[in-house]
Amino acid sequence: MSSKQKPTSDSHVTSDKGRVVYSEFGNADNPEALKRAVPDLPPNQQNLRVEASRAGRKGKTVTIVRGFQANSETLAELLKKLKAHCGAGGALKENELEIQGDHKQKVVEFLVKLGYKAKGSGG
């Protein structure tokens, strides 16, 4: 490298005037630019799968809703409605909604009423 360009800890190369002329991993000043965009599709364009599962939960049954293409704020709002409708707890994990207990049929009916394309999956 020439004496004009000095690497910094962020893989930036700056000129002698102090401005960034090359950056390997994007702009560190704007973390929003590095986030992955998540399409927030309307409910009628989303195909959801609802299943009851006990795998990896020490025998406890949970209802899992998969297939969302929405941002986390929309999913958090929907999770709150589902938990109130089923009278159970739940969590949002990796774009999947988990409702405690076996509420597969209730959840499918509720999602269809909200306009989602939802189907039961599994046994």
C-alpha cells in the first residue's frame, strides 16, 4: 500500500484526506444498509403450514406455524392475537410462531379467518 492509503480495523482504505475510498463489507456508519430486506407480503399471498410437534421439547407439545414472509413487527402482532385466541403462551423463533399446546385446528381456522392460506401439516 502506498503511504496515502492506510487500512483500518474495519477493512476500510482511506485517502490522505480522511475519506473512505474502499470498503470491503459496506458502510459501517449505516447498519440499516446491511440488513437483509424481508418482503412483507399480504396475508392472501402467504402459504402457511401449521403442525403440532413434540420433538426436542421433552414431551411438551407446541403448535408451530411456518412459511411467513413478513417482518418481525407483523409476526409479533400476529403472535399476540394467536396467544389470546388460544389462551396459551408462545414465542417467535426464526420467523416461526410457536404456541404452547396442541391448538392446530384452532390456529388454522383463525389464520384462514384473517385471510391467510393456512393448512394443517403432519399427523
